[in-house]
Amino acid sequence: MEPARLSEYMRFFFHLHNDIETLDEEGRDLPDADAALALAIDEARLMAAESVKTGHLDLTHNVEVTDESGATCFRVSFGDVLAIADRQEKSHR
């Protein structure tokens, strides 16, 4: 079995833009942009959940994914990855 060749992977950086800007200085090696998008969605959901634990949620907060050159590949906002329902209390019969 051959070891995985990192040259086939691309490095993506996941910068968190919420109440505190957190820049990813290390990045992650992933096979393609689809894998980076899937990870960004997971990270946005995780960070949104952490925000809710503190009692607030800003749907414009986001995870910005950049490539090795620093170019933005895409942004995933908290609002993009959550379905929020405001259900009225139903009266009991």
C-alpha cells in the first residue's frame, strides 16, 4: 500500500468571522474544494451552536475559506447552514 501523497491535496484556510476574528494560520490539506466546503459547513454549524450557548446568534457571522494564495474560495454564513423555525404554540384540543 502506498502512503498518501500530499501533493494531490490542496491547502485551505478556515477563517472564523464572528464576535472575535480568528484567522487560520495552519490550514488543512484536503482533496478538493468540495471537501473544503463540507468542512466549512460543519465548522459554521459548530460555531453557531457555540454562539447559541451564550444566548445570541448572528446569522451573518461566517467561515471564510481561502486557498494558499490567500484568495477567497467561498464564505459560509451561519444563516446559510441553519434552518430556523418560529413555531406558534398550538392550542390544545
